[in-house]
Amino acid sequence: MRHNVKLLGHTASVEDVKFMPNSENVLCSAGQDSLLLFWDIRVGSNPVITVKDLHDGDINTVDWSVLNDNFLATGANDCLVKLLDIRKIVDQLSSSPSNTSPIVATLQGHPTKVQTVRFSTFDSRFLASTGEQIVFWNLESLSPEMSKQASSIFNPEEIKSDLF
């Protein structure tokens, strides 16, 4: 089996890659070079967006929210989880860039590097991250913007669990 497109942009090992939900062409990768790269394989082999200085050190993991593909989470060796609104990244690339950071929230709670981040697939308010421990985050309590996004996507009264 041959590859169709070889993506070139990272200068060190790629740690994680995620497709944008509902897209077969757009993906994001994170690496030991501290870069978060966005790709559109229809465009070619180079990244369409490069985000630098997001974390201090290796970015180990990235996840795209399935329930709201405007949001992305990353975890890194700096023991932090960062939530990003990709619309703000795109705004920064436009002809009239805003001075707002794409970082919606920085989550501190891991004593060691963050190995994995995963958005809940059933409720946009929740995120889990791992390192030497598992941390469960309620994003609704973090910021008005995340709270607004979470409540507009999911109605908590609709939760139905077969587990309890």
C-alpha cells in the first residue's frame, strides 16, 4: 500500500495526529518540536497553519471536539492542558488579525507531563486528560465562552446513562 500524501513540516517526532470531525481532508498534528500544525491534504504536503509557542516543550497529544469542531485540546511536557478555539487562529491569519489568543483556557492539575487529552463524545462540557493520573475536567466552570459553547451544543437534561 502506498501513501497518497506525505506531510512535511515537523522538525522532530510527531506525537499525535487527529482528523477534524466530519472532514476527510483536514487534520492537526502535534510534535516534539512544540509545533501544532494544521493540514489540508487537498492543498499539498505543507501545513496550512502553524501554531508556535503554544506549550513549553513537547506537545504529546491533541484532540478535536467531535461535538464542536471549533475546539481543540492539547497536552504537553509542561504539565498543562490547553483549550483552543481554532476560529481565533484563522482570525489571526486574516487581513485584519485580532490580538486575541486562540487559547480559551489553560488547565493546571497534572504534576507531570500530559500524555493524553480526550473530549467527551457525549457532552461537550467534559474533557479527560492523563499523565501519572487521570483528570476529569468540567469545562463549563472554566470560562464564560466555554460555558456558552457547551450549553449551546448539549442540553444536560438529555443525558441518559445505561451505567447507573
